[in-house]
Amino acid sequence: GFTLNGALVRDLALEGLHPFQISLARAAFALLAISPFLLRQGSAAFQTRHRGLHIWRAVIGAFAMLCGFYALSNLPLADVTALGFTTPLFATVLAMIFLREVVGWRRGSAIVIGFLGVMLMVRPGASAFQPVALVALTSALLIAIAVIIIKKVPRSDSQVGMLFYFCVAAMVVSAPLAIPVWQDPAPLQWVKLAGVGVIGIASQYFLIRAFQIADASFIAPFDYSRLIIAGLLGFLLFGEVPDEYSIAGAVVIAAATFYIARREARL
């Protein structure tokens, strides 16, 4: 779902729609998609003692989405997907700082190795360096911050309510940026924008639900299928072929984050 969503975003960007406009449409269509569930739950969807945390998480997530969509409009799909896997690396470091979690030398080494994989992909100082890769990394960092915030929210809080806060925050953040660059989409583009909203919010729900009913170490191997799917979709839809540095860096990042997930599960 996430990979197909990214492919739709990249396709729309290549057709000339600005990523900020895509972000606004994504949030609006996602809000429409969850409206029936909001009506079903009623006020129970908003019952929480941590409304401030939900708002902060939603705003940070909205900026993460803007950065992610901007990266997708300028980088190959597989590269953005691989750089997105740095989120667990950032999250582990942030957990050390803000949650006082103890990280041993094994996970610490995996973090260092993972970021070496990032350096391999990004290659700062090389002629092939693309500054927009830093935007993709910023998106991963912001998602990691949102993950740390979610860890402070009780599991009893409504998932639909969390998605509602995100949609509203994304619309508020995106609108001032999207209006100046807005152009009327063609009919098929409207369908694709609706797909971005519905598939994106459904994928968020599935991921939240997966982590609620299974260990992260069990989910991780399935999550890495995104790398394979992104490579296939990038090649079939856009003719993108990752170079040897991108492939090697993606493998290193995936291996490091997978090891961290396994190690955390054992602990």
C-alpha cells in the first residue's frame, strides 16, 4: 500500500502536479475515507487525555508527508523507499535521548552501520550527490519523532481519532503551500489523487493495526518487501534502474534496521 501510494505520488508529480498540491488532496480524500468510521464511533473517537500529544504527532506527521512527497517528485521511487528505512535508526537514537532507553553496543553498532549505508546511497561530496536526498532523510527523521510520541500515547486511544488529527493537521499545513501552486487536475488525475488519499490512509491503519497484534520483529521482514516492490514498480512504471551504490546502501540500511528490530524483540 505504501509503495503503491508512493508510485501514484511520483506519477502525478511527473505529470506536472506540485507535491504540495498532492499533499493537500491526499489529506482531504483521506478525511473523506475515514468519515464513515468517525460517524460510527462518534465522540468515542476523540476521548483521550493526551490531546496535545496527538496534535503534535499529527503536525509532525504532516510535515513528514510534505517532505516525503517532495522527495518522491525528485528521486527514484526505490531510493526514497530505501532512505525511508532510516526511520528505525533515528527512532532508536531519539529513544535513547528522550525515553532514556538503554541501547547496548550491538544496536549501537547497527545504527552506525545503517548510517554508513545512508552515506553510501547519498554520497555527499560526489558528483552524483542530490541535495533532495536530505529532504527524504528529513521525512524519515520526522516520522521517527512521531513514533516516539506515539509510544507515549495509550493503546486504548482510538486509531480513527489519530488518523483524523493527522488529516486535519495535514490540510492546515498543506493548504497555504498548495494554493499558490494549484492547477486544476485532469479527470484521471482526480482519480489518482483520490487513490493517494484512500490507499495512504488505509496503509496507515493497517500498519498501526499490525503493530498492535504482532511483534515488531515478526512484522519487519514483511515491511522490507517494500524495497523489492518499489524497485519493480520504479522499473516498470518509470524505467528507473538503481545504480550499484543505491542497491548496496539499501541493503546495508535494511540489514541494520532488521537487526535492530530482532535485537529489541529479544531484549
